[in-house]
Amino acid sequence: MKEKINLFIQDSGITREQRENRNGANAFTIWMTGLSGAGKSTLSISLERWLFNNSYNCYRLDGDSIRQGMNRDLGFSKVDRAENIRRAAEVCKLFNDSGIIVIASFISPFSEDRSIAENIIGKRWFHLVYINASIEVCKKRDVKGLYKLSSEGKLKDFTGIDSLFEIPESTSLTLNTEILSETASLNILIQFVQTIITGKKP
């Protein structure tokens, strides 16, 4: 690891609390984890729209957008996956520090990487939401055609097929999208987010 020399943080004197007060809400990260096809993107897009329509400053990050830009140098080995999540978490932290609510939608299959993300963002502001759907259901949905590519041998190290997904042992919220409709899932998610915004425990 390179030595952190000649690095100095310049404090503007503007606090996170002041930014939150101006934005009218607590800043935090909703971190969605789950298999491809579980419904993370669908719910994160709908949640972002709800927050925006209700005048909350928010931003949505997902694996595809991050990997097309900042993380385009990373592959899908376990090491690269870990670095992908670490960088994404650092971005979430910066957004939160500026008073903005973040919805982070990442498969993030490994418990260790999710823990690192939580430590970077801060336990107080990190809310893990597990979008739960079985591999069988996700294969049937196959929204992006990735399971088909994997079955044809054209996509290696694909989570749920030839790369492990570690089910979270503890979450802030779990949504089973096999049982719940999209509308029902979104309503539960919005209610949960509202409790965070108001500071009341769910």
C-alpha cells in the first residue's frame, strides 16, 4: 500500500448537519443487494422517483453505471468485485456527506464486501436492503439476458451460477419479490425510508 504522504483535508467549516438542514432531510444510503433479476433496479428507480417527487435530494448508483465509468478498469474476479464495492461505497459516503440521500443498487454478493461498504459509509447511515428472489425465479425473469449468456458459457464468474452469493445474515429490510408485487414491495420500501428521514425507528 502506498504511503499517504502530503495529503491534507481542507475543512470548509460547512457541516454535514448544515447541508442536511438545507436539504430538509437526513442523508443516508439505502444499499440494495440481491441476485441479478431480483428487482433491485426496478425498485431503486421507483424509489428515486418517489424521493425526487417529494422534494428530497437523492441520487441512484448501480453496478452498470459505475462500471461504465469510474470502475471500467475492473473485471469480475473476487478482488475486482471487492474494489468495485469499495469505490462505490466511497462515492456514497461523499454524497451523504454533502447531504444527499443515495440509493445504491449492487449485487454485492460477498458479506465481507458489504461489511466494508458499511464501515466506509458509516453504520449510522448504511441501511442494507436485501431484495430476495431465488435463482430459479431470477433465471426465468432474466431481464438482461445474462443467465442465458452464462448457460451458453459466454459469461464467466456470474453470481448465482459459477460465483457465490452470500445471503445477508442481518439486514435493515428484506423484500421477497417472489411473494410481493412490485407495488407492494415499493410501498414497504417507501415506508421504511420515511422512518429514516423522520428519524423514527421502524
